[in-house]
Amino acid sequence: MQLKLNNFTKTFGEVTVIDGMDLTVNDGEMMALLGPSGCGKSTTLFTICGIHRMNGGDLHFGDRDVTHLPSQQRNVGVVFQNYALYPHMDIRDNIAFPLKVQKQDSATIKRKVNEIAELVHIPELLDRKPAQLSGGQQQRVALARALVRQPDVLLLDEPLANLDAKLRLEMRSEIRRIQLETGITAILVTHDQVEAMSMCDRIALMRDGKIEQLSEPSEMYNNPANTFVAGFLGNPPISFVNAQVAGGSFTFGDNTVAIAEALKPRVGGEVQLGIRPEHFGPQFGTGVTGKISFVETQGREDLYNVTLNSGGMIRSIQPAGERLKMGDAVSWGVSPEAVLAFDTSGDRL
């Protein structure tokens, strides 16, 4: 089921949160609404499910205009951050609740509950109460309840925020598996770029009620539209330095980075360089000098901050080995082909 928002506007009193936004989610696609707190991603989700009313624009599920329909007539499944399970009901009845509201017969309800429990791997939990389950198990129940009614669209509002790191990793792959197996159109709201990049087909990165960039995760990471997008994606984050174009090189202080041939026609004067940690290190030669000002051991990799002799700082991530120490002097290189260049206002060159 394709979902389409046209010229979507949402206001709260005199405050305009979303202004004329267009968004299309393709049939069977999982789309991430990613961005910092207050950017409008949850407002968009709540409008799609009918909790909020639109102040302008229209919303279509396939060929059906659902702009003015109440939430119960939109056929959406919603998974909230806090699971919202009924504590007095067992898991079987929690999952069955939407079907009972639709007044389906008991045999059909039993069959559908058993099928969805198998899909989300919780058939042995059906007779328990929510309080007897772990966070990950409760999340599976919430997902089963959202899917059992066979919704046109699945909406996920920060579904992994309350889970520990190991469970988040497990549930990322599980939610994606279930979405692919069912073929349902889904929208994930998150502020976690790792969730968005690992779970979704495309990402709509939002800021101040607008979509800054909409593209596949790898495209957004490798070809960000501006410094906001470049800085939001990537862990460890990208480093930015102010530089001048001189001949065939970028220069900042006594440091030089060669300009890739494809970039030369587009740059001149003052620029901002974006350098990701995996593209700065001794494997790329020399040309950037500084001292190690921070070391973080991450097991198979080590993260270094290099404070430049000319001022500023660039991060580097290196395979674990002979570890450098704080204060060690280094002269490392940058991969010219991987340098991102932006104008002084932050737009990509």
C-alpha cells in the first residue's frame, strides 16, 4: 500500500510545526523519519495514524483519501515506545483485542493470534501477563497486536528506545525480518541513525519540520546534501575543518589535502571539509599533522581525536593494534576521493 502526503501542514496554535511537506512511501517499503527532538517526525506519524488532524494538505493510502477519516477507519497498526499493553489481560487477549473490536468470530481470532504469535516468535508466551515478560518480549507482543488486524500501514514510534543495547540489536533485525516477510508498508520514527540505516529502505532526515534529504541510507551517508545531514549520520561522527583552495590542494594551516579530480571544477576560495574517521589515518600517507588528544578503545578498533597543530580536530578510527597514547605526535593523510566539500553556508559542493 503506497502512502502519500501532499503539501502537509500542521500547526499547534500559532506555531507551525510542519509547513507544506511532501512524502511518498512506496508499497512494501520501510521508511525512516529520522531527526533530532522537535523536528516534526512524531507529529507526522501521529497525523498519519489520525491522532492529529491536518491543517493543510491531504493523505492517501493507495487510491483512498483518508485525510478526514478518524483513526479507526484508516486501518493502521501502531507500535508505541511504551508498548501500551493491557496489564490485566494475558498476551493472547492483548493480541486478540483489535480482532474482537472488529467482531470477528472466535475461531478466526484464535487462528490469527496463533499465526501472528508464530511470526513474531512468542507462541509459548500467550498465557502470560505483560508483567511477566521482558522488554523485548513485550515489544514482540505490541508488534503482533499491531499486525494481527492486517493493517495497510505499520507505524513504529521509537519502538526500541526502552530496550538495552543487546535487545535493541536483536529487535532491529527482528522487526525488519517481520516487515519483509509480511510485505507491509512501514514507517519508523527514530532519532537513532543506526536504527534508521540498518532497518529501512530509505530515510527522510528532518529538521525544523522540513525534510533535509530523502534517500537510501548508503546514498545519504556517502552523498549528504549539507553539513547537517553529514553530521547527523555516522558514528563516530564526521569532522569539519575550514580550508582554502590553493592550486590542487585544500590547505588549513600547514596541512594539505589533495583535491580529487572530480571535485576540482566545483571548489574555490573558502570551503568546509567533511572528513569521516575511516578516511583519515596513516594508511593514507601524510600531510595532516597534530597530536593525539583522545583515545577510546572499542575492542577491535580504536578511536583517536587528533588536535591539529593549526587548530581544529579530526577523528580517526583504526584497527586495534599498537595503541598510540595521549600526546603522541602524528602526521597522517586523508583519502582525497572521500573528502566532502561544502560551501560556507553548509551546502554541498
